[in-house]
Amino acid sequence: MNDENGRVDGDDDGHRGHGLDGLDGLDGMEATDPVDVVVAGGGPTGLMLAAELRLHGVRTVVLERDPEPTGHSRAQGLHVRSTEVMDQRGLLDRFLALGRQFRVGGFFAGLGPAWPEDLDTAHSYVLAIPQAETERLLAEHATRLGAEIRRGRALAGLSQDEHGVTAELADGTRLRCRYLVGCDGGRSTVRKRLGTPFPGEPSRVDTLLGDVALTASPEELAAVTAEVRRTHVRYGAMPLGEGRYRVIVPAGGVSEDRATPPGLDELRERLREVGGTDFGAHDPRWISRFGDATRQAERYRTGRVLLAGDAAHIHPPTGGQGLNLGIQDAFNLGWKLAAEVNGWAPGTLLDSYHAERHPVGAAVLENTRAQTELMNPGPGPRALRGLLAELMEFEEVNRHLIEKITAIAVRYDLGGGHPLTGRRLRDVRLGRGRLYELTRTGRGLLLDQTGRLSARGWSDRVDHVVDTSPELDGLAVPAALLRPDGHVAWAGDDQGELADALTRWFGEPSAG
């Protein structure tokens, strides 16, 4: 029978046996029930992943080395695709209450005449929200779903065998799990202990970044910034509220010691050297340094250990893509790893995480390299900036680059078929609500306008919703099978093709 949302073919929770044979009874382990997945790192990537795993009943522990949240916010916002992700999981209202929506130009290398019109999304804006708030909201979400976050617990080493992984903690204790995911940043302990190659280019230019109070007037800030940015694009002061600013200025050179943060004196000195004034900078909450190094792990999976977020890729923060890329890594990986743990994953499903996300990470590295070149102060880059600024006056060029930055242009290579296959489907209006309201459970979704199709046999993993949408008609979509990450696995009206797609992504049908 159909429920109020048009679901058919049953609707159970899809949890299966965890297959924890070989994990119990190991000497020296923490006195705790066996864990399915250990997530190393409690930043946005790790917290998003923990929440996605818990949606499917996977027993998850997050190990975070810091005893308390730092309160620092290197990243300052969510791009379109990440905003859609929050909507798909019912979190967006919480984020909107704490953020500000912007539709302005300049997200690609500081260029762009205006925010492009008619982006393929119901959320056509950038949501300005400090990273500290994003982490807090995701931690609350993961905890509500039952994830355990253990703070002050640093991972020191790991080993794996055919049954699982042993996480070795800095305090000498060990924790056994079926899988471990390194979400522990650019200096990832997990990646280093695996010995995963991390090729790329070292930093050539460094930039100082700080949250400080300023005594200069807004008029002085605006005038000096406008003049300096004629040649130095990596310069400015963005108001954060309460008299504080996010200050950015080119560093004097490339640091060999990334572990030691710069101080206020260095920041003030560089502000004076580049702009002739330090704006009366004082009372720093946080000062950091970043370079333009670009590196990517050769593989995102080694046996039972996987990498996500900055542990898998590092790049300059141009375009504000780092935090967003990590959240989207977790959104892709979560349901696949849960399927593996719960026993229904097709044989190649977990490996599709690397196959899909490695090219996306590589593309971000490429566009940040291009932006960095465009932001250099030399005459050649300045000439290129002028030319690209002219090209971005064309709406198609502007839209193309913003779609790249905001990740709504991502298309996974899932084979032929409908033009939407491999793309995420935007939130569309249905007869009984919105599409994203139907994705909160993290299950697959068959959205069926024909009323003639069936997902029977997969009802423990896939919701079947019969409903209609003029927007889907405009996209020539009689029915679409959505994966839990919102990407279209199949579109059409042929039951045989649908069954093949269901088997490919959701395993063999259940008996009965």
C-alpha cells in the first residue's frame, strides 16, 4: 500500500547482520563493544561521515585528537552542493538560521561580474557560516543519530588483517573495528601509516590569514584594499562582526615549519610591507598560514582503510572548496561503506568511492592551480586576469566556472543512458511536497511518475515513491532511481533496465 508520500513495496530499516567474526576477544583492546567503523578526525568530513554511517545503523566511533573544539574557522561557507546535502538530510534550517546567503561574483580567482542566473539548483546562493558552527551542527547531528565522539583521543598507528583494523591510540590503548577511515587532515596520520603515496607540487607562495580586531575605519580599509588589490589579489579584510575582521595578506616567503603558526607581529609586518599600514591589528583570536601546495593520494582505499577530505587531497583555499569537497567525499562514501558493513553491497560498490571521488578531487586541484596562477602579481598573470574577466562577462562562461566551484556540475561516469545519469538531481517540486524531503533516511529512492514500475525485492534498501512533477517532465524523466547520495543511477521507464540498475547499486534482490 502507498503511504502519505506515495511509498510502496514496503519500508523497513534495511539493517542487516554486521558480520563481526574475528573482532572479539583480542587482548589489550579497549573494554567496549566491537565497532564497525572508526573515523579518525572530528572535522566536518569525519562528522558528516559518522552521521551517514549511523543513518544505516553502523556502529561508529569518531576519534578526535583535540580535547575540545578549537572554535577556529578556517573555512567560512557552504557552496551550493553542500547546501543541497544539508537539505537532503533535513539539516538546512539549522544552517540557514546561523548563516547569511550571498549571490555575488568573484568566487573564481576573485573574478566574475555577478552571481549567474538560472543555476540548476533550488539553492542558488553561497551560505556564509563559520566552520566552527558547521562542525558544531554536524557533531550534534551525528550524536543524535548515535555516533560516539571521543575527544582527546589521537590516533598513533594502525594495522589491518582480513577481518578488520586495529587502531593504536597515543595513550597506548587499541580499538578494533571492521573498517577505518582517515579524515584527519592534510598531515594525515592514517595516510602516512598506510604509506599511501601523496604526489603533487610543494608550496611556492604562502599567505597569512588571521581573525583580528582592527582600529582603522571602514573607509580606510576600503581605500587601501582597493589600491593594493590592483596588483595583490591575496589581500584584504573581511568583516566578521563585533569589530573583528578576517585579514589576508601575502606572506614574506614559504615556511619550512608548517607546525608553528605565525604570530601577530609577523602579520602586522606583512600588512605594512604590502599595504603601507597594519590597520591597527590587535587582539588576535587565530592566525595561520597556508600555501599553494597541491597533492592527492594515489588511492583512497587500501584494504579496510579509506581516506576522505584533506587526508586524501590538499590544495589552496581559492574558491572556498576544501571543506565542501570533504563533506561531499563523506556523502559519497557513507552509504557505500554502510552497505559493505550491513552485508548487501555489490562487489564493486566500495571501490566506486575512489573511482568517483578521485577524479573530482583532481579537478579541484586543477582549478585551484589555475586560480592561484591568475592571482599572482606578475604582469603575465595580470594580463590573463584581464582577459578572463572579459570572458566572464558572457553568462555561459560565468555559469560554467561557478558550477565548477560549487560542485553542481559533477557527473560520475556511470555509463550511458539518460543525460541525467551520474548527475545529482536538484530538489524538484512534487505533487505531495519536495524531492529532498524524501531523502532524509539515506536510502535509495525510486521516483516513479508512471506508477507502473516496481522495486520489489529491494524494498529494504530502496523507497518507491509514486508522484509527479512538471519539472521532471521538462527533463524527460518518466522515472529516476536515486542513490542515497542523490545522484541518478538510472532514468527511464523500462522495468528490465531498472532491475539491472537496482542490482548494480543495491545488490541482489531479497527473497520473498
